[in-house]
Amino acid sequence: MDDKMRLLAAGNLLEAHTWKGMLESSGISVELKGEALLGGVGELPTGIQNVELWVYQSDYQSAKKQMASLNAERPQWKCVNCHEVNESSFELCWNCSAERSEQYS
Ligand SMILES: [Zn+2]
């Protein structure tokens, strides 16, 4: 009864997983859908494209908000360990290899 809605389409699988991780760390459950996921297990799909993120309707607004703030404002994040600023696509700090934190600069 709580239907899922398509939140957005990611350019590639890595991006999709990055966003999924970010949303899930905020308690939003995310399902990935797309052609790239239909490939055989243990084989990297060659044409990675159109990976979609789906969320529950009840999470849609907050998920949208999260993505908007990620895309529109500052996509970079600041390492809580060494305070270096990292690009949004980095999952680990380039400087000290600490895990990405949710502290955006
Ligand atoms: Zn760092």
C-alpha cells in the first residue's frame, strides 16, 4: 500500500550506489532498478546506463530534498578527520582515507 516512486536516474552504477548509500544513511530505503542490474552475476555489465533509484512514496519528499541539496548546493564534503574537502564522488577522503562523513562544507 506504500507504493514506490522513481526518484531519479543515475548516470552509472557507481553513482547510483553512492546516492543509495547516502539516502539509506538517512533512513530512506532505496531500490535500484535498471538495465545494468539485469546482467549476469559476477559479470560487470558493459553498457551501464539508466540505473534508477526508487523510494517509497512516504520517503519521496525527503529523498528529493536530500538529492536537491546534494546537487544544487555543495556537492563536496569535508572530512571530519582531517578537514580536507573532497569531491562528491569520493567515498573515501583522498587525504587520509577516512570514510566519507555526512558533514558537508
Ligand atoms: Zn581526511
